[in-house]
Amino acid sequence: MLKRSVSALAIMAALAACTNQPLVQPREIVMQERLQTAYHWQVIAERTTDKLLAKLATVEDFDQSGHSVAGASARKMMAERPIYLRPLDPSMPFARAFHDLMVRELMLRDKRVVSSPYGATVVNYNVQALEHNQISPRDKYHPGDITAVTGIAAGAAYINQQWSTHHAYLGYIGLAAIADLYLIGRYWLTDAPNTEVIISAEVANEQGPIFRSADIFYVNETNIGQYAHTFGVRPMTPMLTGAKGPAPETPVRAVRLSAR
């Protein structure tokens, strides 16, 4: 009886292999970092600051008005402007911390950080949280599954009076236990989370982007709330870096008071 069942399963597997459904082409193995501590946030701020300043040092300021030395024009770079870091969502834990860490990294590099965008290089940053719906390996596998299935098969063989090869079945159970131990280790150490975040930064003017960076990280499913926007807060349109000049004055409305 058991032999017939095994034969039937082999035939079904062979038929499934003969279908015309294309297989998924595997991708090359790549490594991706996972954010787990506030120190990792600081590392992101350091990387973003280094990339930002390196780019601004190579881009000429599009507003060259008022720059002249002894009658000759002196070309100024975007890195010479002060920097305005546009706040994101103040209710997002990561956004608050990342803003402060970026300000710190800029000041450590002797950059002037201002609280107004006028005449400054405006740096926009954004956070996008992604929750994939794929089934996690933790949902597919439970510790001990292989040993349990092998034990059931050994029990079925015993019932069918095929226990004459019991030594072989005991060996199978031992191999199944080893496989379970391996999968348990992989279960806890190498599982890929289903949640990711994209952290981007951008500097742009009316002519187009000047600087843009984006990094992708894994995050633990239980920490996704640290990167989520507040309910009702929509992603902001990037603020453009404008020409140098004084901040526009706030219009004052004249009110005529008449004595009665």
C-alpha cells in the first residue's frame, strides 16, 4: 500500500514538471542591511551628509549675482550656501531623530545650518515604508515539522507490517531531526523580513534635481511604526532651492480705525 502511494506521488510530481508554466529566474545573492538601533540611524545620517556635501562641492551655484573679485567674476559653489534641512513629519520617531542627527553631522563638518530656506540650499528628505504581503518563512515552517512527518511515515510503515527495515527508518528520523535543527538555526538567524524602508534625500531648483540619494533597508515588522507617516499627513512636494536674497516681508494689512 505504501509503495503504491509513493508511486502515485512520483507520477504526480513528474506530470507537474512537464507543464509549460515558466519558472522564476533566481537573482544573484545580494546583501541588504537591517535597521535595528538608533546607532544605525546615525550611520544613515553620516552617509547622507557625506554624499550631499561631496555633490554640492562640485555644483556651481546657479545664482552668481554679486560675486566679483577685482572686476572679475568669481564662481561660487552650492556648498558655500548655508543649509536648510526641511522638517518632515514631526510625529514620526525616525523623522525627528534623523533631522537632529543630520543637523549634528552638518555642524560637525563646519556647515552653517539655518532655520529659513531663503538663500540657503534646501535639503528635502523622505521616508517610505513598505510592507510586503509575501508569506514569511516563519509562516511556512514550524520547528519539528520534518521530524514529525518522518515519524508519521515510520508509523505508517509499522502499521503496514514493513517494520523489517526499522533500522533504516530510525536513521531517517535521525536525519530529519538534524534537518530540523538546521532549519531552526536558519529560522532565527537568516530570515528575511517582509518590511522595508526607503530613505531618500533631494536638493532641487527650478531647473531640476541637483542631488538625489536613496537607500533601502530591512526593518523588523514590529518596528514599522517608527517609519510610518502620521495618519492624514501626505507626502510633501520637494521644496526648491531658490535664488539668494532676503526673505520676503510678511504683508501687513492696514486697518482704518474710525472714532464713533
